[in-house]
Amino acid sequence: MWLEIARFSSGMGLFFMGIKFTGDGAKRIAGRRFRDLFLRYTKKTWRAAVTGCGAGFVFQSVTALSGFLTSLVGAGIIEARQALPLLLGANAGISCLSLMAVLDVKILVMVLLGLTGIIISFEKPTRLLHGATIAFGAALLLFGLETVRLSAAPLTEAPWFSAFLANDWIPLPLFFSVGIAGCMLLQSSNGVTILSATLTASGILTPEEALAVMFGSLLGSSLLSRMYTFHLTGERKRLILGQALFNIIGLSVFLPLYVVETYSGLPLLLGAAARCGLPPVGQIVAVGIAFNFLTATLLLVVYDAYYRLLARLCPDAADCLETLAYAREISEVSPESGLLLINREQGRLMRHLATYPSGFLVDGEKERKATPQGVHRSVGVISTKLEGCLLDMVTKGHAGQIANALALLQANQANIRALDDTLLKIMDEMGGVGGSAAMSRLTDMFLNALDLLLQQIATVFCQDAEEDWQLLMRMVLDKGPVMERLRDRYLREQGGMTPDEQWRFMHLTGLYERCIWLLRRLAEGQRRFLTAFARPESPERLHEKRPLQTFAARDLGASPVSLDAS
């Protein structure tokens, strides 16, 4: 008996390791190729669902796939409306692995373990390494289940174990709770389904008990998804909530059928599968596959209404810096239009940089719209995405056509980064100053001056109004002499500021001078970009295919010369 128990525990260990290997391999394989594949096959809802079915079979983890899609949505590469059908279809694809619990695949599993184990050990061929990790995890999972099944068979023949199983003292709701706990432990409802089907084949669980465990794991999966959405907002939260509601909607249909069948004997789920000639383990697998396929089909049929519901539950914040607003699919537009879209994103960044002083100009802590740390974090996220977009423009071979304009935007982005860091330092310095009257007057003066400058550059950034630009250029002239007179005046006052405040004042004036210098460089670069490019058009028209433009290196201010895109 102890040998069977040891075999059972070793099988469970192999099963858990298989789930881990599969999840790790899925995370590594989710790179640029998968991103490009998803972008290509997610234009239409049903096509995206079919693609998701295949992706689910590859990933073998809704958690891993939803994490990958959430990162794509957060980067602005794909919209939640496109990604959700793919995730719905993935549920159906993932459930197909449970067929392995019914089929006799021992030889296939052993061969797969051998081949993939060799590839992983020698790390050759490199291009197959991540795929081999997924396949090795799936084979290890199935091998562990087979070990569990073989070790459980002698246990079920023991008199004490048979007497234990014959006792009906365990209520079905308890098995439902076991399914929830199992999903929390394995981080995979499909893993719990396969395990419960294997235990049914071994005689440890009845089909009714296994089905209760499976339904509990589906609810546990929704609870896990809901937990993951606490720190998300907007489109990313909408995507994960769509997956969480998938199981809830499916359970609202299948769970009443299960209860009616269990207590009335009507052949609705297991009974219907039994009438098709399926064994007990096949009945569990059939109900699981039907759950995922029918729920996905139902939601895809009413997808427009379903997504509107999600949009109401998870609305977008007004102009939030959670994701890209314009440069979502620059690969689908001409290089020139892609640069204009990136420049509009930089305009969004400037509008949010202008909110730095508002946290100190608004009276009352509760009335502050945004903390400096929050603005810095949001600007950093979008800046990283924009730098990736600019890098894509270079690596896709478009740099030769628009090299000068691309260099201007890269310089803009570097100046925005530096300006963001400088503004954060200024805000931190102002937050730590003392309370003398002289220092209060100075901080108010600097805050109002910064607020005026940032509001002005945010207003004119994507416009070509000559008068507004001339006003801005006068505002960002070198302030060195002014700062020298200011330092001389305040540092000579007797009893005006404490030594600590004098030190802070010197540091603050230096940061302010740097801020003016960065604003001037940014304004000059942006003005040259607007002069080189035509007047920016609406975001809708920017997505239209248009002829490319190129610029002479000796004269970026000249009018662009139109070339044929071919």
C-alpha cells in the first residue's frame, strides 16, 4: 500500500511540474512572432476566435495567454475589442487537452518526453527550444496523470477504501469548494478538470463529484481573474473581466442543469453523455468541452452587446496615460503617417507634464488631481512605448525615407524624458521646503511660472500657429541673468531664509534653469518637425495610406517633397 501511495504522490508531483513547464514555455514563446500573428488574424471577431482556439491549445494556460494579451493591450498594439474574442476562443482550445485523459496516448507521451527532453538538455535547435518546453510540460503532465491512475487502481480495491467511497457523508457542495481551492493552487481550471477526470477513471471520484469539482474550478478561475484586475484600469481591466464573466455566464447555464440532473435524474449533462455511449471519464471530458465551446459561441453571437456591457463596467479614464491613443498600429500606415501619430502621442505627454504644478497650486490635499509620482510613472510608461514605436520605424527599413524627421522625434522624446525627470525633482524639492515667508513667495513664483510655461507648450505643441510659437520662444529664452539677480537679492536679505532654505533655493533655481533649457530645446525641435512636415491632420485621416515624404538633410525647414510610396 505504501508503494501505491508513493507512486500516487510522485504522479501528482509530475502533474504539477508539467503545468509549470507548460506555463513557463508559453510565457517565453509569446514574443514578436506571436504578436504579429495575433495582429494579422484578429481583424474579424470569428477569425480571432479561431486563432484563439489554436493559441489556447499551444499555451495550455488561460492565465499565461491573458497576461500576454493584457501586455499587448497595455502597449497599444492591439485593442481589447480585438483581443477578447481570441481569449474566448482560447478557452475552447485549452479544453481539448482534457481529451488526453480519455485517449490511450502512453506511447506518444513517452516519445514526446524523450525528444523534447533532449532538445531542452542540449538547447538545440534553438528555434524549437520554447516549443519543446511547452510540449515537454504537456507530456510530463500526462505522464503524471497516468502514474496517478495506475497507482490509484490498487487503492480502490482495498476494503477500507471501498468502504470509505461507499459512504455518502461528503456533500456535493464540498466538492465544489475543493474545485475552487484546487484552481487557486494550480492556477489552472483545466488542470483541475483533467485531474478530476483521471480520479474518476481510477474510481476515486464519481462522475457527479468530479463534475462538481470541475464547476468549482471554473468559479475559482473567475475569482483569480477578478483578483488580477484590482490594479488594472480601462481596456486591460475590460479584457480580464471579459474572461472572468465567461465562466460566470457558462456556470449560470450549466450549473442549474447539473443540480436538476443530480436531484431529479433527468439526463441533461452526464446522462446525455452516457446515452452517447461514453464511459464515466468521457462524460466528464465531454461536459467540460461542451461548457467551453457553447459558452464561447454564445458570447461571440452576442459579442457587440457583451463588449458594450464590459465598456460600461470598465470605462476608460478621460485621456488617461494607460495606453497609446493614436500610435496603436503604426505598422498599418505609411511611415510619414506613423511619425505624425507618434508626434501626437508626444503632444499627449506634454499635456500630462503640464499637470505637475497642479498638485501644489490646488488648495487641499483631497483636491489634487494627480501626484507628481503618479504623473512621472504614467509618462514613463508611455515614453517607453513611444521609444519602442520609434525603434520599430528604424528596424522595419523606413528610416532611410524619413531619417531626419525620425531623428527629430527621437530628440523630442529624449528631451521629454529629461524634462519629466527634472520636473519631478522640482516638485520633490518644493514638497520639502520650510515655511518661511520668503521661501513661500519663491515657491509660489516658481510654480506659477512653470504652470504658465507648461500650459503654453502643451497648447501649441501640435499646432503651427506662428504667433503662439513666437510667444513660447520668447518665454523660454535663457533665464541665466534673471536667476543670478534673483539669487543675489534673496541671499543678501538678512533673516529672510534659513541656511537650509538657502541651500534648497540654490538647488531649485538650478533645476528651474535646466527646465527652461529643456523646454527651449524641445520647442525648437518640435517647431522644426512641424515645419518639415505638413500641418498634422486628424487621427482618423492619419490612418489612411498616403505617399511617403522625404527631407533634405541640409534643410529640414524646406517644404517636403512628395514621393510615390512604391
